[in-house]
Amino acid sequence: MAVGLQPTFFASLLDGTNAGTPQRFLFASVTNPELDDATHGYPEPITLGLTGTKSVGRFTVDRVIEQSIRARRLRVSRGVEIPDPLDTHNALLTMKTAALLSILEGDDDLAITVDRWNAATMIVDNSRNVRNYLIDLARVDHVERLTERAKIAAHQQITKDEVLRENRVRQCAATMTRKAKKEGRKMTKKELRHSIAGKHRGRNDDEMVDDAITYAVNKGTEDGRLRRVQSDDGKGYACWVWEAAQ
């Protein structure tokens, strides 16, 4: 079975690591930096005697290969070697690949020789390199997606905060305007500050008051607007008086 996947969709295969799904795949890249400009026809189909009622038969494995596999199993069992979870089927995958090479070469003896094992090892090593590249690519894609989501969430939060603050400014401006209208006299900044509810007074108290006064002066509210004047004590302090909306 051959499966074609775009690199960024490869990550879905990793979800089956514990079940052994990705370990059963040989990975190969279709990118060829050395591809020439010539137009090539479709290759002839490769027919393998792997289907039907006829049995392929038993493969013989060179004793050197058997000893190598057993030695590695011992190292793993003793805790001397800790394999990558994605490489737990490495020996089996190499064995299957060597068996396929034997069939492709038309070997009636179905022998997995050292040469075929070495060739299969090169193929499996290349598969690991392609797989690791895809893993790195998937991680980068995952980080980029998380970063983009974080940016969107941050933007949404900023927008939400801006809307909440604008509502607070508008509410404070309306409260100040009503207070000035009720008093019917010049109001100092301190008096306007005390007129707003305590819930609107925080760390940015002065900034909130300034923004609310600016809003009441420039935009006005349903109860009218504020107009800046000077204090009556001759010191020229800023005060604000109520006036009807124009």
C-alpha cells in the first residue's frame, strides 16, 4: 500500500505512535534536486508474486544479521540502549525491506543476505531522515499555528479591552455632565473625578478622568456637554461648566 501525503498533513500519522502506525511506514520524498529537464514516460509496472493462492515461501536470514538483531534486543532489554519510540520496529521494517529486495531481484532462494540487509538498512535510514524532516516541519507548522492563534486571541482581548474602556469613558463622561448640570456652576477636575462611581477609579484614574472630560467636551452626552473655562480665583485653573448640547 502506498500513501501520498502533503508534508504538513504528516503529523496526523504521529497520533498513532503508541499503536505502531508510523513505525510500519517507509517514508520517501518525491523531491529530487537532481531531476533533469527531459520529459520521461511512465515506467513499466512492477509485478510482484505476492497475491493469489501461491505462497511466496520462507526467507532465510544470514546468521550475522540474526546475531546483530539479538545483540540489539539484549541492549534494549538491559536498558543500555533506549530506542526512539518511532524506531521500535526498525529491525522488522529493515527485514521486510530486505525481503522485498530479494523478490524484486528474482531470487528463487529468498535469501536475506548481508548485502541485501545493508541495502535495506540504507533505505530505512533514508526513510528515517525523511520522517524526521517531516516531524520538524510539522512542529514548525504547529508552532506557527499556535502563534497565529495566540495573536488572534491577543487581538481579540485588546479589542475587548478597548471596547470596555470606551464604554467606561462614555459612562464617566455622562456622569460628569449630569453632575455639572445639576450643580449649575464651575466644576474642578477633582470634583468631576469624585462624581464618577468608584468602580471606574483604578490605576489609570487620572487618565480615565482626562479621557472622560475630553469626551464630554468634544462629543457630549445625552444630557449636554462640558465646556472648559477658567476658575474665578484669578489663578487661571481649568474648570468645566455644563452647557446644552448643540
